Amino acid sequence: MANGLRVVARIKAKQDKIEEVKRLLSGLIEPTRKESGCVSYELLQNCQDPTDFTFIEEWTSDAALSEHFETKHFKNAQPHLPELTAEESDIRTYTVIG
């Protein structure tokens, strides 16, 4: 796919909340992959820093990503992040240029 939207979303867990963050974020994978505009959705955990989680996402459009933010599973997870994370999530969106 030459076009579309890519997202890199980094979530930094508190040291004592790693497993809780992993469970919460893992729960987003299956329902998100079923969304109509989702091309791919992967959750990574940093090998050197287990508090560092990153989603690598591919969406068909900005509209598809906006719809993702309105889904029940996303909205249910959001309120739990502040108590489990060490900093605000870093969400970056990209378009493919080559």
C-alpha cells in the first residue's frame, strides 16, 4: 500500500505497572484489527526497557483513525492510562512519501 496513514504510539508504563499496561494494551489488539479502516496494528515491547510499549499502526485514512478513537474498546482503555503510565502517550502520525 503506497498511501494511507501510519501511526507510531509510544506508551511508557510506570515501573511497577508493566504487566497491567501490557494487559490493557493487548486488549486493544483484536478489536482494533477488526475495524474497517485498520490495515495493521502491532504492539511492541522494548527489549532493553520493558516499560516502553509502542504501537505500530497502519490506517486507510485520517477518518479511519478518527473512528478508532471513538470505539468502545479505545474509550474504555483511555481512562486507565494516567494511573498506569509514567508520562503522557506520544502519538505520531505519518504519511508515506516513498
